[in-house]
Amino acid sequence: MRKCLTCQEMNPEKEEFCMNCGAFLSFRRASVKKSFIQRPPLYQMVLAIVIIGGFFGYYAMQTEYGKEAVAEQFITALITQDTNTLNELIVPKDSRITVDKDSLQALLALIEKNPSTVQTIENNLMEQNKGMFSMRASGKRLGLFPLYTINPTGYIVEVESIGDETILSTENSEIGYIKKRGETAEFGPFLAGIYPIKMTTIIDGETISEEIQANIFGENHAISLFFPSVEEVALIAKQSNGQDASITNKAESSTENDTPVGKIYNDYFILPTSGDTYLKASDLKGLSKSDLRLARNEIYARYGYIFKSKELQAYFDSQTWYVPNDAYGGSLTEWEKHNVALIKSKE
């Protein structure tokens, strides 16, 4: 049935004109059909465009600025020593950590000396494990997307002054000052790295300067730095024959069974990086069997392991960094297990 728009009378479907008033009945159908054809669903088109644009926009942002992308940029910058990118990506949560020329040079020195560290850093970032660096969202990009940056672990350095008016500095900046001999002070926090730290102090009225390569990294975030003793500094200062006076190696003393006691290497560690990186066989070159034994056990000693061997316990008790921990049961990281096995194979 068709309804007449003029008189509202219902007419059979076959009729083209109203049987009551004679008005044309096809006008409404044609008008409606024409109106429907001429009016496109713009809201649907706009909605589709917005959805598609949002999807591709999100994908593009994730590809360039997502977690994996930022981690890849950071690792590439470490490998290529791109300090500009590193300076942009490393945004410390702790505002006391300084990211500048000195700290980035120290970080790259660490990477250059221990290439396997890059893989460890990458694994930690991807798996969100604790380490030298972690990933965090430090804001929004375009007000919508997380702004991911690299958050560095801060390392505190403890130094005991061997003289008076002691000044500690890196190549381009002063770290701190200790007034009296024997006083201990903390400095930092520092970005992980290997820092050339210079000490200028006064001993018996004479100003003396010495420098050490400070290994500032690892699982222990509080690190003690050891400069030469007063006697050593005095000896170094008096040398005039041009011989190299090393401040990171001291003479070996031993017991009757020839087990070294008080032997000090590289800031009081035989293998300073054995707790932080995968060692290679070449890293063990030149070490005697007794050295290897101590190097293997110092991996455990870093955690405060208490040794059953009186000789080993006496050795590590003589080290200022060793702090006994009877709660430690001997667990190690994957790289530490690798290092223990490697050293043991060479003993």
C-alpha cells in the first residue's frame, strides 16, 4: 500500500495516482531514493580515516620511540660511541647523577675495555632486570605516547684521605674535598664507568698528586676507592730515576705454604670485572695457580662468603672491601658462573 502525501489516503501498490484526490503517488519514493543517493555517510568516512590514521600513527611511534626502539638506539650509541645520542637518551631519575663529557667518556672506556658489557646491558633492558641501566617512561610524547628514556644506576664512591687538604677530581671537574688525613667521605652518585681520578693532597707539608683508574660499576652500588698509602706516596714522590711507580700493584707477601696474603691488584681485586662481565681466557694470562685460586674465590668474596679454608679467609679478611655475610649461600649470576668455570679450568 502507498500512502498519499496530500490526503493521507492509502492506495493499492499498483496505483500511481491517489484514488481519492488524484495526486501522484511515486513522488515520495523517488524523492526519498534520490535524497538517499545524494547524501553520503560522511561521519562513517571520517571515523574510518581517524581509526586508520590512529593505527598507523601508533605503529609509527612504537617503531621509532617504543621500548625496543629506544633500547636499540641506546645499544647502537654505546657501540658507535655516539655521545650525542647517549646524552639525549640517558635521563637519570636521580637528578644528582651527572651526564656530561667526563661521565660519558668513563662509560665508553668501560665498554671499550669490556665489550661483553654491551650484551649484558641489552639483556637487562629487554628483560627489565636490575643492572647499570633500566628503561622508564619519563613523560609523554605529543601528550599521548610514553616517552621512554634510559635511567642509569647511581654509584656512590667512598674515599679515605691519605693526607690533608685532599682534592679529588676528574679531567674536567672537581669531585670533592676532604680536609684531614684519615677522614672518609662519600661522593656521587656517578654514572657507571672507568674514571681517571686524580688526588692532590698535602703530606708533611709537601703537595703530592696521584691518579688511579677507578672501576665504578657492578652490583655493589657503594664502592670504595683506594689510593696509595702515605708511605707509598712518599716513596713515589722521592723517585727520580724515571722508573714507573705503579699505584695499583703492591709487593706480594706469603705464608710458609706460599699462599699470597695481602696481595692487591687493580683497586684490591685480582680480576676487577669478574663480577660484572664474561671473562675471556686472555684475561687470565700471566696469573699463577695461586692467583687463579684467589681470583676464583674473590667472586664469592664480593658477596661476603665465609670460607672454610683458613688461608682464604685470612686473605680476604685482609682486604678492606670484604664484608663477611653469613646469610650468603653461594648463588651467582650467569656470567659469574661462567667466570668461575673458566678460572677453574686454568688452575
